[in-house]
Amino acid sequence: VIVNINALHSLPRYWGEDGLEWNPSRWIQTKPGNGPVHDREHIVMPEYGAYIPWGEGMRTCPGKKFSQVEHVAVIASTFCEHN
């Protein structure tokens, strides 16, 4: 059995009818209230199994942790250079 990851990551059941469109509010939502927006924002976690970019279980990508650390390093260095 091979899971079609592209279809899973755009499935309307999990991502809505606009699953193929760029929509950051899927991941970051703002709570109502007063105060700065960054204090009211929170990260939305998708339903378990709806987002598996590196695979899951025994067949998880061996480079998963490395790519996550590298992503954080690239973003941090970008922010340091463009402050």
C-alpha cells in the first residue's frame, strides 16, 4: 500500500475546499481580544495523520530531524541578516 501524500495534503476533509491554495491561517490563527496580534496568535495543529511530509512509523524519512534543524538554522540566519 502506498499513500498518496500529495492527495492527503490537499484533501478537502482536512484542509477545506481551498486545499490547494496558500492559506497561512490554516496554521496560525488569531484569538479575539485586545493586545498585540502576536500575543493572541497560536499555532493550529492538523488532525493526526493529515500532514505527514516525512512519512510516519517505520518508514519515516531518515533525514527528518536533520531537515528540521536545517530549516530552523536557515530561517534564523535569514532573520539575522534582514533585521
